[in-house]
Amino acid sequence: MKMYLISDNVDTLTGMRLAGIDGVVVHEENEINQELDRILKDKEVGVLLITEKIGLKIEARILDIKLNHHIPLVVQIPDRHGSERGMDSITKYVRDAIGLKL
């Protein structure tokens, strides 16, 4: 299985390529959806990395993939500018998921 990146940022793609991860840079929603369709058909891709800005454009589609597809695992990552999520995003995730306040 391999990893693949869908990014809106050339610098993020360059960094991932240095780590041996292939990918593509897209900006428009139709380009993103075409790339997702292609990746979902490729059984070699086990982990799909998506930059947070791309993820915000297609939130419903990502949720559908996470709920209805076993492979690939979709992981949203920050780009070189940092995370769009707040500093307490993991704490909020745990609180929302299991009701435990940390």
C-alpha cells in the first residue's frame, strides 16, 4: 500500500515528495473530485493525505469516504502555513467523541 497527497500547495507536495509520497496540486472543487474519484479506484493507495484547505472545500465528500470506504484512510494535514484547526482541536475531538473533559 502507498500514500498519496492531494494538496492546494506546491510546497507541501514538494516536502511530501522528499519523504517518498507522490501527489498532486489542485485548486478547484471539480479538480479535487476528479482526483478523489481516481484515487478511490486505485487499490494501491492505502492512505490519502489531504491538506486542511482542500478538506474544507469537500467536507461532505470526505465524511462519506470515511464512513463508506474501508480504504483509503483519509487524513487531513496542515500545510506549511500551519493548522486551520485551533490549538485545542484534539481535546475538542475527545470531548465530542466520548464526552470526557480533559
